[in-house]
Amino acid sequence: MNAHITTNRTVSTATLARTAVLALALINQILSALGKPLLPIDSTQLEQLISTGFTTVSALVNWWFNNSFTKEAIQADAEFERLKKSVK
């Protein structure tokens, strides 16, 4: 009996991007502890980057989830409106 299972899965681009960012952050942390940061960012710049990142991500997520772009989402909106009318 063959115990190996073969799948055709590939690693997603998002997984690769998250892994690269994590590696960069870890390398920068280690080098920073040694006094040689890879990304020479002071605390003010870091605060601004984090704040801008949170604002950008939250704006994009809220924009995307509050707008129906896919065919399925548009159909779901129509069904929701139909159900709302039938309840009244």
C-alpha cells in the first residue's frame, strides 16, 4: 500500500510575500540587536509607516467588502433586497 498522497497544490503568492516580509523583519531585528540594522528607520518614521499601513489596509478592506464587484455578490444583493421586500 502506498502511503504517500500527491497533490498538485502550489504555494500562493500571498504566502510567499508574507514569508519574505517575516524573514526581512527577523533579519532586521537580529541585525538591529547587533547594532547594524538592515532598515535604518527611526521611531518617528516607524510610527508613521505603521499608522499609514493600518489606515490603508482598513480603507481597502472596508471599501472592498462594502461594494459588490463579483457576479455572485451582485446576485446576493438582489436576493437580499428581494427577501427584505417579502418580509414587509
